[in-house]
Amino acid sequence: MATSIRSKTYFSVLLILSSTHLLNDLMQSLIPASYPILKAKYSLDFVQVGMITLTFQIAASLLQPLIGMIADRHAAPYSPVVGMMFTFSGLISLAFAQSYESILVSVALIGIGSSIFHPEATRMARYAAGRRQGFAQGIFQVGGQTGGALGPIFAAIIIVPWGLSSLAWFAVLALLAMSLLMWIGSKQRQISAEFSAMQERRKIESGIPSYAPFTIGVVLFILIFLMFTKNVYVESFRSFYTFYLIEHFDLSIPKSQFMLFVFLIPATVGVLIGGVLGDRIGRYWIIWISVLGPLPFTLILPYADLFWTGILTIIINIIMASAFAAILIYAIDLLPNRIGLIGGLFYGLNFGLGGIAAGFLGLLIEKYGIEMVYFICSFMPLAGLMVWFLPRMENT
């Protein structure tokens, strides 16, 4: 008689990982949150602002799949610590940047730090999850989404009154993250061994399905495309929403930063809901709902007043954010021995493509105006129709 498959979820590890994800994404979110200040101080146009986003996203994306592939073959439990060293250097450099070129170098350093952090952190969240994969990725993502949402608030209460040099204070967060990640690294050997043993038992007792290369290719293409369209929409907010509010509703910089926070913070709820429900009803249905579901609200948004703009952005981001854990685990289940590569692709490549889109959106804003760009972006959720072609799999 087969024994039950026992799996342990390491909640303390997941909470620490979520905390370091919060710190990492908080530090990198300070870049777009500082755009109004950078634009005013250095007399930048929207194309140059878009290029800052593009530089960061390319640095944060191109290395991630490569780092993930290397980590899949050679254990690198302390690599996120190295990533935080790059982030530390980038924040200090950006705080005292003297030119547009030095800004680009600084954000590239922060991007490299993020590219080193994510693949290995994703792997550790997978190991620590046991069988509660959706829940674990939801917890991990709550940290990242919270950190990303806090950036505009810290920018409004610290960077706006104290100036760009105050960015150096946030480098202390990188030092804190390094100490936490050292502890996480020390736990990886034990937890990964337990997870591998659980997977072996599962393979023997209930079977882990394998998929044809063509199926894997089709699924990955669709998932990457869906993540790309989602990230384009979210990146348009991270990079240009404050400018839209200042121009369209005549808000001050601090008030526009608060509205950006109102848009970003609901994602912390969305990612957790998506992860938990994905474990219960299947990731296929969560992907359907989360990608296509925001469409009615995004179409209304360009015509809303300030109050309803805030309400609609909350609804949109809760629904959109629920996609990430489902899409990531769907992809990992396809290639369970390539966790680093999948993490690199979905944290790296997709966000890099979102950055490229931000650069393109900057060009469109210069030519057609910021309101036209948000009208165009309102149709992005139509990409959810691609889920129709997504194969149904046994464990999704």
C-alpha cells in the first residue's frame, strides 16, 4: 500500500523570502516613483524618462534567464546576496548622480541586482512550499507587490521634501536584505533535499506527467505573451500614471504619488487570492479570469473622474495581479527541473519586454499625448482571449 505523500511548508522561510522580496522591490520601485523629480531636476522629456525605464528593465531582464539556467545546474544559494550588493551600489550612485548618463548607469546596477535576486529566490519559494505551491508563490508575491507599492509613498514623504540624495538612506534596506538572505541560503540544502524526496515519492505514487516539446513551446509562448501584455499595462502606470494625473486632474506630485500607491497596493491582495484559488480551482481558470477580467474596467478608466479613477484602478490591479502565481506555477509544472530558467524568464524577460514597451509608450506620449496612450492601453486585456489556445493539463 502506498504511503501518503508528506510535504512540509516552511512558513518562516516563506515569510523571510517575502520580506526580502518586499525590500528588493521597494528599492527598485523608487526609480519610477522618482521620475517627476528627475524630470524636473534634469529637464527630461518623456522619451528620456522611458529610456530610464528601458535601461532598468533590460538590465533586470537579460541576465535573469542566464542566471537561472546556471543556477539550475550549479547550486547558488547565496547569489541573492550578491544581487543586493549591486542594488546597494546603484542606490548610492543614483542618489548622487550628476548627469543623465549617470542616472542610466545607476538604474542599470539596480536592475542587475534584481536579475540576480529573483531566480534563486523563486527556487527557494518553490522548495519551501511543499505541496502548497499557489499559496507559497502568493506569499512571496505579496512581499514584492507591497514593496513596489510602497515606493511612491516613500518618494512622497522622503524624496520629494529631502531631494534625490535621500535615496542613499534606502541603501540600508539592502544591507538588511543581505543579512536575511544569508540565513535563507543556509537553509537551502536541507529544504531542497526534502522537496526533492517529496517529488520522487509523488512520481512513484501518483505520477508526474511529462509533456511533448511542442506542447511546452506552445504553452510557454502563450504564457509569456499574456504576461507581456499585463506588464505593459502595469508598466504604463508605474512610469507615466503620475504624469497623467498631474496633467489630467492637476494634482500635485505628492498627491499623484499617493494615487499611484492606491493603484499598486491592491496587487498584494490579488496575488494572494490568485495563489490560494489556483491551488483550489486550478490555475487554468485563474489565468482566464485574471487576464481577460479587467477589460470592462480598463475600457471605462480613460473616461472616469478622479474618484472613479481611484476605484477602477483598485479593481483592475486586484484582478490583474491574481495572474502571476498561476502563470508562474503553470510554467514550472511544465519544466519542473528548470525552476531557475522559468523564474528568470517570467521575472526577467517579461519585465524587460514591459520596459521596452515603456520606452515605446514614451515616444507615443511625446507624439500623441498621454491621454491617447492610456486609451490604447485600455485594450490590452483583450490578450486574454489567447487563453482559449492554452492546453488543459491534468494538474492545472
